[in-house]
Amino acid sequence: MAEPDDKERQPAHKRGYGVSTVYETLRNEIIELKLAPGSPVDEQQLSDRFSLSRTPIREALVRLAAEGLITTLTNRTTIVSNIDFLGLPAFFDALTLMYRVTTRLAAANHAAGDIDGIRALQKSFETAVEQRDVLGMISTNRDFHIAIAQAGRNRYYTELFTRLLDEGRRILRLYYSSFNDVLPRQYVREHEDLIQAIIDRDIDGADALAVAHADQIVTQIRSYITADTRQAARLNL
């Protein structure tokens, strides 16, 4: 009886396994800025890298494109999406507004069960901060604020805020980079203060805390980008 060849010995992957692996790996590398904005995305290179056919590669790229992380240009070249730094002021305005309105509504409309979920996500965020797990910080911060939006009982605001938070994942990566990935404890406490204001149904207090939280993040990112731009300019002299 003939011996099975190497391909026959290998266990078959579950359907979607290859797509998920490629998608999650590339998503994380793009968010962490390991794949720089504007860098090319080549199907054949990815096929070789992951030892997969082009079909799961293409499916993974479709998912990344739907999240705005990759872009196909008019010449059919695919690249990692550029960060629209010129559009940041408008993005920050929208983000600040959504911090405010979702937190206000959560203070007004939350049910008792919402708080447990929000607190659990805050605990996960704290753990990611302690472990300097940047991807964990980005994902749990996103989920924390979406949970607050959901507690506000307005699905349109929740959908808009989700889109903004997803779009801003690489920007948030710059925020954590500005602290060398060691987020000061005082900024972790800002989340805790937001939770308490929501519990107390203190709408105006929740609004003020959301404004301060957003302003701190925006100011830190702007300072970091400005300093980085100046450094790059000096190196080009």
C-alpha cells in the first residue's frame, strides 16, 4: 500500500481558517503600523507567505477593504490605506461629538445590566494597559466606548461611533506610541470616572468628563504628530 504524501498527511483546515488567519494577521499589522500606510499589498507575495491559494487571500483583502484598511487604486494596485492627516480636524470634531452624545445618553438611558458589561470591558482594558498589549488596548477601548453607546439606546449613534472608532484605530496607535505604550494611570481612571457619572445619571457631569477625555486624546495625538513631523524635517536637512 502506497505511503501518503506530505499533503495527504497534513490535517485539512476548517472552512474559513485561511481567510481568518490572513485577515487577522494583516489587520493587526496595519493597525500596529507594521505595514506602513501606502505600502503595496501583493496577492502573490501573500499567497507565498501564508502558503495559501489566492482565493482565501482575496477574501481576506475584501474584508480589509470593507474596513477601509486597504485601498485599490485606479491602476488596480492595492495598497495599505493612507492616513488622512489633512482630514484629522474634522475627524476629531466628529469623534469628540460622539464621545459626548453617547456618554450623555448612557447616563440618561442605561439599564442596570449595562453597567456590568461596561465594567467588564474596563477591566479588560486595564489588563491590556498593564501588559502593554497595544492591540488589546485598542480593541478593548473600542468595545468599552461602543458598550457605552449601546447603553444610550440610539442605534444610529452607536453605528456612527463604531465607524469612527474603527477608522481611528491607527490614530489611536499613535496615541499609545506617544507614551511608549505605557499609558499613565490617570488616563485609565478617566474611564472609571465616566462609568461613575453614568451610574449616577449625571448627564452634565458625564458630558464634561467626555469632553475632557476627548480633548486629552486629541491634544496628545496632535502634539505627537507635530513632534514627529518636525523630527522628520530635521533629518531631511
